[in-house]
Amino acid sequence: MSNAETSSHRDTAERRHNPRLRELVDEMLASIRAAANVDLWTAAERDRYEADMARIMQTVRTHAVRGETRAQLE
């Protein structure tokens, strides 16, 4: 199994076993989808927000994989 396949399998398993993470991801995706067909932002703003989203999601995945809780992060 390749690294990408292992990562994808692990991410899928993590989402299934971590309902709070799944809820957060679903909420973020719903917000993006709702805004996708509406010109709320300029192209530059959208690019910035998409980059922010990628950074946030990477942080969420990193902490989720480590099993860190909010209390441990504060």
C-alpha cells in the first residue's frame, strides 16, 4: 500500500472514529459549498481563504492523528 493510500485509509478511519472532527470538517465544507456559487469574495480573498483552510485542516489532521485533546493544546 502506498503512503497516499495509507494516509487516505487512516484519515477515513479517523473521521469515522472522531465525530467531533467529522462535524468540524462537515461544517467547513458546507460553508465552502454555500459560498461557491455566490460572489462573496474577490478572487484574491478566495485564494487567501482557501490557503487558510488548507493550513487549518492540516493542523486539525496533525492533532487528530496524534490524539491530542483541546486541554493538551492549551
